[in-house]
Amino acid sequence: MKKIVIAIVMSGFATAAVAQGRPSTTTMTCSAASALIRQQGAAVLGTGGDTFERIVSGTNYCEHGQQLRPAFAPTRDDPHCFVGSRCFDENSDER
């Protein structure tokens, strides 16, 4: 019985996490999207359809040794809005 109760409680946590979703840049203005990153420091933003990206405000939100690249996303008022930066490994093939 105890295992069943634990399983039910755990499934409730998983459902709540999935239901929260993520902010979508396509529904925000450019200034609102970039302000969100400045205020939170880092966030995973939906960038249209099923695509998403982790955007940060500085290297302190990246792993040790990672660099920053400018991150652009479509917003309600700008199809190429600068929203913050992306972390990347300097030695990776990522472009």
C-alpha cells in the first residue's frame, strides 16, 4: 500500500512539471523577452513550435570553461530579437 501512495504522489509531481511549460518568445515583445533574461539570469524559452533554447545573461550561468554567443529569437514584434546569450564549449563544432 505504501508503494502505491508513493507512486501516486510522484506521478503528481511529474504532471505538475509538464503542465508548467516554458515562456514563449513568440508571444512576448522583444523588450519583454530580453528583460526576462536580465531579471532571472537564465531561462529556457520556447522559440516557436516545439523548439526551445536556454538563454543566459552572463557566463556565471554557464558551465566552467564555456563561452557566450549572442542568442536571437523570434518575438511578437521582431523576428530576429537579441534576447541574451547561449553557453557553448569553445572546442565544440557548434556554429
